[in-house]
Amino acid sequence: MKKIIKNKYFLYSLFAAAGLFIGWILFHSPGTSQENKILTTQSAKAVIWTCAMHPQIRMREPGKCPICGMNLIPLNQSEAPVDQAEVHLTPEAAQLANVLTSVVGRQKPVKEVRLYGKVQADERRLQSQVAQIPGRIEKLMVNYTGESVHKGQILAILWSPELETAQQELIEASKTKLEQPEIYEASKERLLQWKLTGEQISQLESSGKVQNNVEVVSTTSGIVTSRNVNNGDYVQRGSVLFEVADLSVLWIMFDAYESDIQFIKVGDKINFTIQAFPGSTFSGRISFIDPALDPVTRVIKVRVEADNSSGKLKPEMFATGIISARLKDYGDAVIIPQTAVLWTGKRSVVYIRQPQYDEPVFRMREISLGPMLGDSYIVTDGLAVGEEIVTQGAFSVDAAAQLEGIPSMMNPAGGKTSLMPGMEMPGDTKTGDDQNMPGMNMPDNAAESNSNARDTVSVK
């Protein structure tokens, strides 16, 4: 019995040993030790930590940026050679800097010219109401400026001694007009020159009664803009009693700068707004462009005729006009947003995304600009259709380039730019005069000395 039990334990042990051997054969791979070795080697590699907003920061351990205090992120270290003219940003840095790009395309250029001016009365529709005969104002029928009048309306009643004498002469001449027709015609012509109608003269001859007063009648319809007489005033022939303006059609007088004259021509349509009517848009056409430039203001007057049958527009109102001028000389041009251009006064540069990288990588390029179209530019040279450029956040990309010593807007040759004289950030390489510059230098082990105060960043 004991022998049988011993044999049973022996068989169990044999089966267990065989199972372990088979498992080792099945699951053991000759490359496992090699993979472990590679992982161990990679783990042994020092991970460089950088700041998403300050890529010049290089730390050996996770922590916080010494400039802005943000958590550091691991730097994606590629073994591929890095072009020293390219700005490499992490996706996090591009997102924080709000860097946006768009593809360059062609379109018909339309130049928006903005003009400022005022509403004025049409000079051709201004008329003076004058006294045709000398006399004294007996009664004014229009008493204040701004009153509306219509053609044929009585403006004033005038008493004239000369008129009484001329009428009496006509009555006497009419009795002998057959014997002395010349005297009769001369007396009649004098009254006609004083703007008495033929019907009034015929009535005077038939009645033989002299009129003491004469009515001054308006020759146009409009608004009284000036009243120059009062009751009892004595006026001479030709004296201006009232100024009347027809405001059914008005002028909008705009000021155009020298640089905008080339985009403006007679007949162009212009849309304009009035401060008194926000949300309302009026329109008219350019009828005249002043041939001379104002030597003081350096602007030229542009006249627009606008219908005012509704009466909403008033003289002296301020107006803002926009002309959409098509630039036929440029055809289908390459147009980019104004925010994409960094302008130094002499050079205009943009940042172009490099399509061969998955991550945001940019390269600066100098371009030539044409006319400005409102919030965009025409590009005459330096860009091709289909290229992707930075349209928002270009200054942030340029700042990163300056900190990295990459060619940038103000430093086309490249080279390190110090944040503060005598101050170097960890990881910067001291070259040239920087080695002898006195100041504050942060030690390479700054990360180690501040490790207790840093947050731990885990990377999956």
C-alpha cells in the first residue's frame, strides 16, 4: 500500500515538472530579453522636459516652468535631423498660443475704400428770393428759418412809391396809346421788368385803380435756410429777402486721401451710413471728383448725389461711405488675411506650415505685398496657391523662433536672443560673448534643487 502511494506522488511530481517545462517552451521567446534590454536602455535615456509656452526651457525632470509656472511637458525627441530654420511647436503649445492656419487661394480682389464726410444741400437747388422793386416791407408771410414753402407762395407784401408812380404813368399812357404807342409800351415794359404779370397790367388798365402793395412770390419749393429782412425794412431792387433750398436731392461731400484716389472714379456706387440712423444704409453714385487736392488737409473732395424724397437726410449730418472697387489690374490674385502678415516697415513675412510633419512645424518666408483690401492683402510674390500659412498667432510663432535663435521677423539671420542681459535659461548653450557676460546664471541642476516643489507629471 505504501509503495502504491509513493508511486502516485512520484507521478504527480513528474507531471508538474513536465508542465513547467512545456510552459517554458511555449511562452519563452528568444527576443524577450532583447526587448527588455531595449526598454531598459530607453528608460535609462534622460527625458527632456520643456514648457509649452517657453520652448527654450529644458529640464531633466518634470516640474514647473521657471518663467510662467506652467507644468512642464516631455519633449518629443526625434532622431531625425532638425532643420535649424524651422520652428517646432508641440500640439499643446500651438493650442495654448491659439495658432490657426489656412490654405492660400486665389480670388478676385475687391478694395474697400472707406470715406468720411457730411451731408450738404445741392448748390444747384439753392435760390435767393429777391425784391424786384424798391420799397418797404409791409408784412412778412414767412417769419422763421426752416419753414417749408412751395412755388408760387406769397413770401412778403411790399409797399413801393415807385410802383404807384409807374402804375399811374401806365394808366395815363393807355389813354393815348393810339397816338403815342411808344410811351405806352415803355410804361408797360417798366412794369413787366418789375415782375408784374400781363394779367395784372391788363387789370390795372381796365380798372384804372393803382395798387399800393405788391406781393413777393416764391420762385421755388423748399426750406427757408435764411431770412434777411424784418417788417418795416426798406429794400432796394435786387435785395435778397430769403434763401430757399430744395432738399429733395442732397450732396454727400466725402474726403478721400491721396492713397485712395486711384480706386475712385465718377459713376461708382457708394453705400453710406448716417450716425442718426444706425442700421440704415443709403446709396448713391459719385457725380464729381474735385480736380485739386487740399494743400492743408491733403484730401480731395468726392461728391455723391443722394435722393432725399423721404426727407430723412438733413444738411450737416455726418456720413460714412464704403466703395467696393474691383482691381482689374490684378485679375485673380493671391489674397491672405491681414493677421497673417508680420510687417517690420521694410519686410513682410509669413509663417508657412511644413506639410511633411504631423506636428505643427513652421518656416518663415518673406513675401511682397500689393494693395491692402480692408482686412486682407494682395500677395504679388512669395506665396503659392495651396500652401498653408499661419493666419492667427503668427506673433507667438515668431516669438518662439526668436527664443530658439531661429531666423525670425526682426532677426532674419537667426541667433539666440536673451530674455534679460546676463540671464541664461537651463539648457542654453553659451557661445561667444555670452560666456563672459556677467549676471545671473541658473545652474544645470536647478531642476534637482527644486524637485520637492514640483508636481509629478505622468506620461502614459
